[in-house]
Amino acid sequence: MQQESDSNPDPRRFPCAQCGASLEYAPGTEVQRCTYCGHENRIAVVAVPIEEQDFRQTLRDLANTATIHDSISIHCDSCGASYSFDAAAHAGECPFCGAPVVAKTERYRQLQVQALLPFKIEREQARAAFHRWLGGLWFAPGKLKDHARNDARLTGMYVPYWTYDADTTTRYQGERGDNYQVQESYRAMEDGQEVVRTRLATKIRWTPAAGVVSRFFDDVLVLASRSLPREVTERLEPWDLAKLLPYREEYLSGFRSEMYQVELEQGFERAREIMAPTIQRDIQHDIGGDHQRIHAADTRYGEIRFKHILLPIWMSAFRFRDRVYRFVVNGRSGEVQGERPYSSWKIAFAVILGLLLIGGGIAVWRARQGG
Ligand SMILES: [Zn+2]
Ligand SMILES: [Zn+2]
């Protein structure tokens, strides 16, 4: 990823044929709509299939800086996010961390996006969900609610992901454990007398096991952003990846898109971690028996293919007492997730109130007992 400053960025813009204002993608539709006069422009649907790329070939190409796409973006020094330049809102706060961002644009050389899921949830729906979430933050400091209630802080962002396909073959060595039962004698006390009795006890017989398991993984999803915590984005899953559309810039109009920070090769490391438990279960199943031990497993990843995709997330980030709190909405399903701050005096007040109520209850009970 090479970066250089550029003082004359060319923002993505689709002018309205009727009035010249900006067209924006209308979530859940196949049109771009003029924010000024309402004129609509249909997005041409392309019938080409989304082709997965060869992983190893692309890594070799990357070394030669081929298949690379140039773009201009804004960089946040606080959280490291880089996202598309937008002429309408180029200054202000970073949508990922809430830090003030100076409009410093950079040129990025990255792999071209191949597919995306367009926004389906509209701004109004996301805003309503955000307000419901804020309203539910009973313990949050009031100041923060006022601060966060500003609608301008809700950003529609296309977040970068990788998906990997891999044909895996794993050789393993281990042990299979089979239960068997034996008669066991033990001492017990009966009528003050020590007696010897027998009972059935379960033991395990271990035998060596070795073999090969194969599994094809399809569309293992890996977050390519480092600006959003994985715990937050993972809770937005699942995504309807079967509905991915070939990339078209029109779907990005009126929204922002983030540059990837996790490189293609690093992303595959994470994909391997995601595949590992499934391979382990396959081995355990292959070993059979009642118990399994795996001593060694060597996985070969045959043909690895990938896609660089964008997924739609409505987000808001705000800073409060040097901490960042984020609120995110899955732009397809409307699923809501957030990190919630607490006001310590509100909690203290609730605890005291609770104690007073209990104390009051006891007093009433005592009065009744006495009367
Ligand atoms: Zn117009
Ligand atoms: Zn930031």
C-alpha cells in the first residue's frame, strides 16, 4: 500500500441530469436518487458473474503491482482508518472513532473491489434504531446522549472484507479412546461392618489412529478493516452473501467506503483460524470412538480463491472521557450492536435507591409484624 499526498482530489460524484445536484444510491432499490429534485437514475444491472480470484497468483501479481486500483481517501491519524473522500463532508469527525479529522487526502493502491451488498436499511430506519439504542442507555451520562443525538454523526459506510474459498486436505495422527467396563471391588460399611462389594467402572482403551480428512470451504468471511473492533462486527453476522452484486460505483454514491488495512495474505491467516475448528471436528469424527486425541495435523490448502467485497454498515462513533463508543447497524438486516458507556453516579444513585426501597420494605414488614 503506497501513499502520497494529493492536493486535488477528484471526489466520486454523479450529477443529476435534471438539476445538476448529487445523485445518491437509494437503499433497497436499484436507483440513484437526486437529493435535491428527486430525479431517479436506474443503475444498469450487469449479468456478469462475480469471479473469485486466484489467491497465490494475485500475491505474485501484487509483488509486481499489477491488478491494482488507485483511489484517493481521507486518513484518520487517531484510529488509522482510511475512507473514501466525499466532497460534501470531507472535514469533521472520523466516523470510526469520533476524532476530528483534517481533510488530508492520500492516494491508495489497492486491489479492486469485486462485489458488494448494497444498503437496504435506509438512513431513517438506522436513525430510529440509533435513537432507540440511546434511549435504552439508562446508565449513560446525559451529556453523552445530547452529544451523540446529533444526526450528522450517523454515517453509511461500506466496510471492506475478504472472502476465501479453499480446498483443504489434512493428514493427522492421534489416538482413539473406546470406553469399556470392568467389575471393580470396593470397601463399604454396612451395619457397622466393613464389607467388600463390586460395581461396574468405565475405563478408556486408547489405540493409535491416523488418517486424512478433506473439506471444501466456501466464502470464509474475514474483516479487512482494523478501525472497527472484531467483537462488534462479528455480532453483525450473518450477512446474506448469496445476494452479492458485482461492484458498481453507483451503489457507493451518498455513502462512504473504507480502504482495507488487512492485506490479502494476512486475511488468509485469519481465515485459517476460522477453518481450524471445523477441520478439528472432521478429524474427531474420522477417528471415531468415545474419545479422541489429536497429536499432529498438517493441512494443505489446495486451490485458494478470494473476493474483495464491501458490506454496508451504518455507524456512529463518539468520544467520551477519552474512550471511543461505537454504534453499528447491519445495513442489510437492521441488526443493531453497540458499546455502551455507564455513568458512575447514576449507578451509585440506583444502588442507593435500591437499598432505600429494601430498607423501607423491611420497616413496613416490621411494623406489620409488630401490629
Ligand atoms: Zn436533481
Ligand atoms: Zn478515526
